[in-house]
Amino acid sequence: MNEIALLTNLYTKPKFGVAFSSYDKLYRKAKEYNSDIKKETVKKFLRNRLSHSLFAKKIYKFKKRKIYCMNPASQVSVDLWELSNDDKRKNYPYKYLFCQIDNFSRLVQIFKLKSKTPEEIKKILKLSFSIFKPRSILCDREGSFFSTLISNFLKENNVKIYTQKSAPTLKWKNGMIERGLRTLKLITKQYCEEYGITRFVDHLKNIMSIYNLRVNRSTGYSPKELHFSKDAIADYQTKLSNELNQSAAKMEKGDLQLGDYVRFKVLARQFAKETEKTFSRSVHIITQIKKTDPLVYRIFPTPPDQDRFFYRNELFKIDKDFITRRDIPVEKVVASKKLPNGEKIYECALVGEKKREWLTLQSLKTRFILFPDADISTDLLQKTHNRSMITRKQQRENYLKDGVTTRSQTIVQKGVKN
């Protein structure tokens, strides 16, 4: 029995006790029957097995890119801390805290807010800039931060604003401020418990002092010292430069190359179960490798909800010889027709393939569609939301009358531009 036949039997037959098991268990069992079998053979077998690649183990914690700032006040991260209903009652009329952290020194500033309107945010930014003005701001997709009023105010002050997607959940979050907020919330709870208070917005100055005078584990200095002491700044800048040089020298050579075929990690729904797919059924191509620490990758076709660089742990490599037409993404729906039984089928052009394929609506719902046109998007949505009193086609016509484009048209336009 050859190696592939042996591995197939072990992986699919219950009697061997390792059916659909992990790489380690399968390899150890295979060694009992064939002592010459290599680890790479087992790895290659599993990564090209559809049942394994779609449900591969999720990895949540892995090395990610860091934020490097070489000077104080060069970049700050901001976020709104929304108080709980109980805290809103105790701290009336304040409902939010505007939190800001310097990405170099970790110096924190907190300002109390009655609301998160652009006018209120602008007042706080003016107050913050009077203390020190950064060159750029990193934040999440809070609507107030990207209002016309705030955008114009930042342009007047020559301050740029950026957002950042975090992996693997892909929420618009910034790790620096989120980590700082976690510590601030803990300090606030401890402070209230120690002094027997409930209205903590009147004690923000003391809470900030506690945070800014404590030595930060990652920098080795307190935020206040690192922000204002020239010796501390010079020493930490040297430390950062050495870290960057070592990172460049030790930069890993990834196992993925340009043109390799991969499945991407799908976004988990809020109440997703462990039995749901981990990686996409569609196969994509590596089109760009960014030499950062660690390496990150761009894929084509680009998932509409994940237009970003992927980490290695978010991709699953597939050998070209094992790709089927079922794995190839649909580029676009060319035409449709009705069968005698009334069922509608669609003629689809596959990415990189000359031969077209006819698919039912049920099959099409499971495929990755690169450029969905308005009609097929309407059919897919209408099938899913069949309780609607008005059809998706009618809604689309209403949108077009009002001069509003549908999501699918926006995707098509972006795709054509690219």
C-alpha cells in the first residue's frame, strides 16, 4: 500500500482510531504501518484534504505587527469610553470619557463628555491640543471622529487621522488605546472601592496621575517621565532603534510565495459555533507580500468584507494540483434562464477559466462571487429574506430613483476601477 492510500484509510476509516484527527495523531499512527513515512508527506496530505482545510484549528494568538513611534506627541490613539447605565446615573450629566494615549510615552489624558456630538468632540480636541498637539491621530470608526466639522478642524491644525483594523476579528479597533483603557478601568474600580466613592468623574485628575506615574512594563519608564525627560526619551529611542534593526535582521522567510494558492480565514459571526467553517471554500492567489515583522499577504480575488493584508495564520495553503472547479471563485454572472420546472439557473464565468459553468441559486449562494451584479444580489437577498413585504428588486428600483447605488453596484464599480 502506498503512502497516500495508507493515509486515506487512516484518515477516513473509523477502525484505526485516528479518523479526521490532527496532524500529530495521524503521523504517529502512520509510522506504525510505514516507518519511512515523512512528516512533510502527512502535512501535504492534510492541507489538500477538503474536510481538513475547511475546518482547520483556529489560532487566535500569534505574532502581529507593532506600532512604532520614535518621538513623543508624534501619534496619539483616541477612543470614547461609554459609561454603563449605572455609571451614567452616578456621574450625571456625563455619559462618556474621551481617552487619549501617546503611542510613544503612553501618557494618558481623560476628558469628561456629556455627549459625543462633533461639537463636543471639537471642544475636547481644542483642550487636548492646548496641552500638546500630535502630528497624527489613530482611532476606530466612531462617526463623530470622521464628521465634516472634525475633519475640517484637524485640517486647519495640520493633524492627520487614521483608522486601523485589528485581526482576526476585523473590528475597527486600536490595540494601544484598548489596552490602556483596560488598565484605566481597573484603576478606576480600585480607586472607587478604596475611597468609597461612586462619582468618579470628579476624580479623573487623580486617576490619570496614578496611570502616568506608574512604570510601564513595555517601555521601562513611567509615561510622565518618558514624555518630558530628555534623557529618558533618548534612551528609549535607542532601544526602539535597536529593536527595529534586530527585527529587520531576523525577518522570517515565509513559506508562502507569490502565486501560491490559499484559503482565507472567514469572519466568525457573533454567535458562531465551533462546527462552522474556519477557512473559505474558495481558493485565492497570493499577489503581494509585505516585508514587515511578521510578513503579511494580499490575496486575489479580494474578499469584499476583508479588504486588507492577511497574517500567515489567517491563510491556509493549498497545492495547485488539488484545486477543483468548485474551489475557483465566480468572477461574474453572465446570464440566467429558467428551467421547465421553474427553477432559475445562472451562467457563471470563473476567475482565470475560459469554460463557463451553469449553477443553481443554491449552489451560487455557497460560492465566492468577485463582481456580483445587481440582479443576482437581489435574487440572493430575496431568497434569504423572504419575509419582506417589498422585494429586493423593488427596493433597488426605489434606491435608483433616489440616486442611491446599491452595495453590489459599489462593489462592481470598485472592481472595474481596479
